[in-house]
Amino acid sequence: MILVHNGIVRGHSRDGRKVTGVEVSVDWERLKQVIEDGERLPGITAVEAHINEGRLAVGEDVMFLGVAGDIRENVIGALSTILNRIKSEVTSKKEFFA
């Protein structure tokens, strides 16, 4: 099974304000470690991530994350775990408002 997450810049913040863009910063060494940890999860055979760093406009891709593995339960759980770690440990984001 393969699952892919495609995160894009949303036009509104979680609190409802209109967003004009974001600036994304990435800790590349930490990303490497998170991917390696993800590949050691039960049933996971591969993890790939691509993150666009810098100033991004609404609608642009922020991140692609792909996780491949043996069965649905393992892959869904791994994708969620890895994505949450990337968002909390690897990337930081500053939103710009209208």
C-alpha cells in the first residue's frame, strides 16, 4: 500500500483569517532523522518527503509525503505519525494575512 499526503497553502487560517501566503523553514537534518525513524516502523518499506522552503502563495504545494508498506493499518498509522512529527519537529511556518 502507498499513501501520499500533499499539503498546500490554504487561503484561510485555522481561526478563519484570510491568508495571503506563508513562509516555511525546514530543519533538513531533523527531516532525515524523522524519515529514517519512519522507515523503521512496523511494516513500512519506504518513506519519501519533499518540502518547499521559503515564501509560498495560497494554493502552492508545501509538502509531499509518501509512505509505502505492507498493509493499510501500518501505512495509515505511519503516515499520520510521520506527518505529525514533520509538522512539530521539522518545519516552522509563518502565515501572512490580508
